Amino acid sequence: MVRRHDDPLEVAGADPTPRSFVWRGRRYTVCAVLDAWQERRAWWREVGEDGAATATERRVWRVEARPPSGPVGVFDLGRDDDHWLLLRAHD
């Protein structure tokens, strides 16, 4: 099962891939990068007040990550321009 999110993240070590991230106040350590790709964004939802659209693509990393205590999970992390989002959490 996949849960969709659009939550902001604080990401560390994203050169070239993320090493850890903070989601909802909890730090996750990336154990493995499973895949990475570019995907199209719903730019029409994000048109600014001046009518200018934002970038149409985002970079996505699918990672296995572990909180300090708890099981490993699979997450899709997206980078839009200068900010990070948790896009999906896989069960």
C-alpha cells in the first residue's frame, strides 16, 4: 500500500543523494537508495500570483530509511527547486 503525502522535509547530505531526513519531527537515516528518476509536476496547481509557472519536473529518490527505533520503511523523496518533500510512504 502507498500513502501519498506532500509534507516538507529537512534533508541532510543531498549531494548527490540524501543521507537522512526529518519528517514530522523524527529523523530517518537512509539505509539504501533503491531508485532515482525525474517526474513531471502538476505545475498548473502552483502558478504564482504573477501567472508564472514553477519548474515542470522534480527529481525523486526512492529510499529505504530507518528511524532511531522502528522498522525500515520505503519512502519517495522529491526535490523541487530548493525544497524537499515526502511524496509517498510505502507499506
